[in-house]
Amino acid sequence: MSKPVLGNIEYVIFDMDGLLMYVHAGLTMTDPGSDSERIYTVVTNEILARYGYEMTWEIKQGIMGKVTRDAAQYLYDHFPGLEEQLSIEDYLSERTIKQEALFRQVPPMTGAVNLVRHLYDAGVPIALATGSNYANLLLKTSHLPEIFDLFPPANILTADSPEVKPGRGKPQPDIFLAAAHSLGRDVGTAHSCTEAQRAERAKGLVFEDAVPGVKAGVAAHMNVVWVPDEQLRALAPHEDYGSAQVLRSLEEWDPTQWGLKAYLS
């Protein structure tokens, strides 16, 4: 029995952390099979533990997808008094140092290489839209050329890209609209969109693992495939946040449901 057709896609935009980088069942500071999102969790909680705090998944779901400073402020808003003991600047500095060595060990998420390579070989335009800044993107991806060399530099949008104004990170749609523009698509802006531009947005597919990213893709009027961490999914097992499809793994994605060429068997 054939699967239902969900849309006819002409371009695809990917998030990065926790989406294209492997999700491992467990993580310690010495575990080489750690994904980038869990590295944030472990390092952050190692720092917070000194002050008697912990970043739970309930807190983390509101952080995912935000730019660095906004994410840190969101975290601190949950722990009154923490800033009197550790400034946000000192927290971010310590976190960066602890994360750097671990980021270089993160393998690609299961199914990511095959999916991105399939789209690339099929001639489907692809872009990357991440809440990481450009320096962190290079740090995280330099050991994964099998994925990230397939994205032309002009089609990589980061938190500090000039097209993404301060305060307009996910869940605002700006970074996905900028990514579409980088692919030559006339999709308007976050504040102005004609009917023709809205139709152009509907030709785009966004892959996300984080709720703010899903909301950003939905706000951009693009089709969103949500691939959440199982712990994040457990917080809202019946919610889709407006996404068109919810998957447990990138391996479950079927390109023919989106009007694209099937995987080679």
C-alpha cells in the first residue's frame, strides 16, 4: 500500500544540532558517541550543579533553537539568584571551553548522511539554518565533510548571519526565509508576503528536532518534518506544533511522499 502524498517539494532546509548529528541513548563527559544537543545538556548541568540547579527537559525544550545569548537568558530566568553567583558571560565562557573538545567527537545522526546525499545527488537545492553562530558551526562540522561539504557556503545561515537580525532567531521565521532566499526563492519577509511568495514558501520542506524550530518553520508557512528526541516527545506525545510529519528518525523519511525521487534500493 502506497503512502499518502504530503506535498510537492522543490527545496529543503535543515536544522543542525540534534537533527543532523547522531542522537545517542546515553551521555557522559567521556562518551565519544554523544550528540551535540546532549553535549549542551551535560556541560550546562555540570556547571549548574555547583550552585544546586539542574536544567530539566522541561526547561531545555524552551531553549532549543534559540541563539546563544537568548538561550542563556532563558535558562537564567528559571534560576533566580544564579546570576549573582555566576554571570551569564562567565557561564558562556566556561561552557564553550568544556564543549569544544566534545563537539569534535559527534558523529552524524542515523540516516542523515543518506538523506542529505540523496537530495544532493537528485539535484534538490538544500540549505542549512542553525541557531549556532558561524564559529561554532565550523567547530562542530569540520570532522563531518560527508554531510556539511554538500551545503554550499552561501546556503548556510547561522545565528550571526547578517540576514538574521538580533532578536529574530527561532521561533521567528527569519532564518528559514533567509535560507530560502539563499536558494534563489522569492519568499518575501517575515512582515511582508504576497500570494505568489506564500506559494513559493509552500514548496519548501524544513527538517527540525526542536520545538522553536518547528514553530519557526510553521511561521514561515513551509512544510515541517519534526524529528524530536524521544525525551522531548514524551513531554507532549500528542502534539505536533503544526508540523506536517512527525518521525522518530530521519531513516523513516520517504522522499516519494513529498514528490521527490525515491531512494535507490
